Amino acid sequence: MSTEAKSRPLRADAARNRQALLTAARSAFERGGVQASLDDIAHAAGVGAGTLYRHFPTRDRLVLAVIEDGLDELQRLGTALLAESDAVAALREWLAAYIEQGSLFDGLARTLVVTPTPDDDSHAACVRSRAAGAALIAKAARAGGLRDDIRPDDVLDLAAGIAWVGQQSVRDDGQRDRLVALVIDGLRPATSSTRL
């Protein structure tokens, strides 16, 4: 699709169809996870499968469009938390929000770790939210609260893993917080007493 075509606003009927698809998809994902039938989503939106695929050529694009507002909120939260003086506490707060987002629908955590292709702008909100997390990780490392050899994508993938675990079986209400604490503790710089 050309840049001009991407920036051109949708016709009113196309915009209505897109919104109907997003509403139907959110409802289907809430009931059955992100693997819900795309044909059923199209039917619930009152459009044909072809219309769904014109708007969302892949399942991941549909899923990311449904959660785009939440991903944008993660970016805003990350930007705001950069001003906090306790970089590790700020990162912990952001990771908890990221895990919460990744837990909205069964199977959503997988979508958050899919690497976008360079020409796939549907992942833009996901990339921006992960960049906000990466900035918090970098700040915590510069402040000495985390090891300096940490790869942000690894931390974010661990967070997505915690979201996935929570979708499978939550042992108790505190499990997510304990897992985040374990990740943060494992990322702290080694002291002479903890080195093997």
C-alpha cells in the first residue's frame, strides 16, 4: 500500500466496518482468546470475510488494532515514569502494567513478542510501548539498579511470559507480583557475595 493510501482517511462506510470489526473482535477475544474464529468475527460485525481481510490482512494486525489504545497508554505511562527518581520502582510499575495488558485475552502474550517486519506498520503501537519499557530498563541500568548487560527485549519477553503463565493458571492473587519481583531481583547487578 502506498504512503498516500495509508494516510488517506477511510470512507464513512469503511470506517464503520472497521469499527464494527474491532468491536466484534474484542468481544470474541474476551470470550475465546485471540484464536477466536475470524469468520465468526466478520459475521458478528455484519461484514464478509473479505472485508475483514482488507482491513486486517493477518490475525496479529487485528489483535494489535484491538489493543492499540492500551499499548499507547503503556507508552504514555513509560514516558511519565522516566521522571521518577527510583528507576527500578518505575520499571516494576511499568512491567506490571505491561503484564496486565498482555493478560487481557488468552493468547495475547504471544502477539506481544512477535517481531514485526520492517514494512508492517500495524505493530507501531507495540514497538512504541516496548521502546518505553526499554527506556526504563536503560535508565535503571544507568542508575546501577540493574545489570548493564541486559537486553531490553529479553526483559519484555520475560514479562510477556509472566502474562502467559497468568493466563494458564493463577495460583493466587500475588503470583504475578512475585514473578515480577523474581525477574527484577535476577536483573540486579551481582555483588561479590552473590557471584559464583
